[in-house]
Amino acid sequence: MARVEGWLWGYFLANAAGGAASLLIPLYAYHLGGTATDVGALASTASLAGILGSIVWGKAADRLKLRRTFVITGFWGFGAFYLFLPFIGRITELFWLNALATFLWMSQATVATLLVLESYPKADWEAGLGRFNRYAGFGWMVGLGIGAMWTGVLPRAVGEGWALRSLGVITAFLGLGAGALALATVPEPKVSRPKRTFLGTMVAVGNFLVERFRYAPARIYYRLGPVQILRILQGKTKVGPDLTLYFYGALLAATGFSVFFVPLPLYLRAVLGIPNGLVFALYILHNGMNAFSYNWARRLILRIGHRPVLGLALFVRTLVFPLFGLLSVLPGLHLVLVPLFFLITGVTWAFFQLTGMAIVSRLAPTGSKGEAMGIYNALMGLSTVLGAIIGGFLSDTLGYAAAFIAAGALIFIALPIVLLESRPIYEEVELPSQEPH
């Protein structure tokens, strides 16, 4: 167990780097004079790079059966690219940095689940996956906290530009430090145990990961190509019409989420005038509330069912997203309402994520649950690409309020689609263990 602890701390440091970088890119783009369209394109290209990376690294991991090499490549590659951030003075250069860093980041993501499952006996998979996500999730929060403190204090001494550039250097050192720790602690699978493949493991444990617990290492794309996604949306799969219909609704809703969230940092910074440090702090509030709300979601599902909880979460977002746009004409009130709205979006994301995975798992035919979850994750990645482009374009052409209204409208259209069912969902939700997650 001590050996496992070491590489978990490596993932903690790496996710701290990821948390800091998550807002650094859009805020630095704004500092360079970038528009909402630029930020949307940055998010979209990074997501495409992540999907491409999952295909390339997933196939390589299956073929080479290595673990440590891929983790170090991901951590050091991500960190090395961020060392160049202080020298970037144009948006086009930021595109390259963001896309290449994301592509390399996926190297470690493809073997994260494999590492957990190969480090624990099957009876302890729940605990192992849960432990991994607690380290990764807390690391992400720490990264946001570093960003909040650094960009909240340093600009007074060196200015906003150098505060953001130096945060890029901190992000780089966190990634490089994670790679050094991985070099010393990440185990290769024991010869006596079968070396699992990326694709095989996703299929084999797909039901296990979503049926009983939320735990599954984040930001891992399933290896689906454009042709496969098109066939899925045409209903040419063995998952059945109910699940295909749900995929359409979930894709619409998640696209609405991205239409809202991608331009949001620029709206907070450029329109509402919220300092960079407080922007980071708001996302800490959002992520913290998200993690805290999973127990609420489970208990509410037990009382009223999956689809009603899902419908409630989506309906609340159809109201809250457009309300964000009104804050620009309500001077002073945004100091109270913005934190409140971030709390609400954190709760509703937990409700959507838990009910969505449960619905997919329960509607999927026996033997196809892992494949169904892979399709669902791939569609969530596609929604980021689509929503980022739409949100950025609308924000620049019609205004942020128009983008937020469009986000709410997409979710409203998705509501009847995800709530429609021809057969009931088995209402059983296993309550979480005593350990927080």
C-alpha cells in the first residue's frame, strides 16, 4: 500500500497543475487581447487534441503494456510546455501550447484506471478508484487555490501579465515534480498479473465503475472515431432506441453547458470586472459544492427516481444560466449573486453527472454497459467541442447574454428528450462508503 501511496501523490501534483492551468489559459488569452471566440476555439482544439491523444496513447499503451513511461510522458510533457508560457505573446502561440500540452496529458490519463486496477485486488477496486479520485480531485482544488492566491496578490507588485506568466511557471514545476515522483513510485504491472489493455478494461469494468460508485479517473476519452459516433447517433448500435434517445438529449444538454461555461471566465473578468484571483476562487466554490452534493443526489434519487432528479437539475440550469447575463445590468448585486449561482451550478452538475451515468448503465443491454459508458463519455467530449465554438461565437457577435440564453435554450430542448422513457429505470442507488469523496 505504501508503494501505491507514492504514485497517488504524483497524480495529486499533476492535477494541481491541471487545476491551475484550467483557468490560466482563458485568463491569459484575455490578457493577450483574445476574444470569447478565441477562448472557445482554444477549448475546442484542446478537446480535439485530448480525443486524438486518447486514441494514440490508448493504442500505444495496449501494444507496449507499459505504465510508468506513459505517466512520466504525460506529466513531464504537460509541465515542459507550460515553461514556455512566459514567452508567449500571441493567441496563435497559445493555441499550440494548449493543444500540445493536452495531447501529452492524455498519455497518463489512458493508463490511470489501469494502474488502479492492477494495484489492487478486485475486491478493493472500489476503495482504490475512490482513493485515486480523492487525491486527483483534491489536487485540482489545490491548483485552483494556488491560482487564486497567486493572481490575487502578485498583480499588485508585478502587474497582471507577469502574475499570469509566473503562474504558468508554477504550473510547469508542478507537472515536472509530478513526473519526478512518478519516475520513483509508479509501478509496472507484476509479471504474475495479466497486463490489462485500455480498451479491454473500459469495457470490462464499465458497469462496475458506474453502477455502484461514481469513481472513475476523470478526463479519459473512449476510443471512438467520427464514423463510430455518426453510427451511434443514427441508432446503428446494439444499445437500443431508449439509450440512443437519451444520448441525443445528453449531447444537447452538455453542449448547452459548454456554451455557457467556456466564455464564462471572460464574462466574469471583462464584463463584471472580477479580478483573476476571485475568478479562481469562484471555481473552487463550484468544484467544492459539486463534490459535496453527490450524497444529496443519491438520497434524492432514492426518494423520487433518476429522471426526476435529472429533470430538476436541468430545469434549474435553464433558469440560472440566462440569469448570469442579467448581472451586467445589476451593479453591486453580482457580488452576492455570482457566488450563489456558482453554488447552484456545482449542485446541479453533481445531479446531472450521477443520474446520467446511472441511466446509461441501467438502460444498456447486458454485456454492453462498458461500451455504452464509452459512447456516453465520447459524446460528452464532442459536446465540449461544439459548445465551445458556439459559445465563443455568440458571445462575440450577439453578446454574453445571448450565449447564456442559448445555453439555457439547448438544455430546455433537451429536457423532454432525456425525460422520455418507454421502460422504467431500476431505482437502486448504493449509498457511499464512510470515506468522503
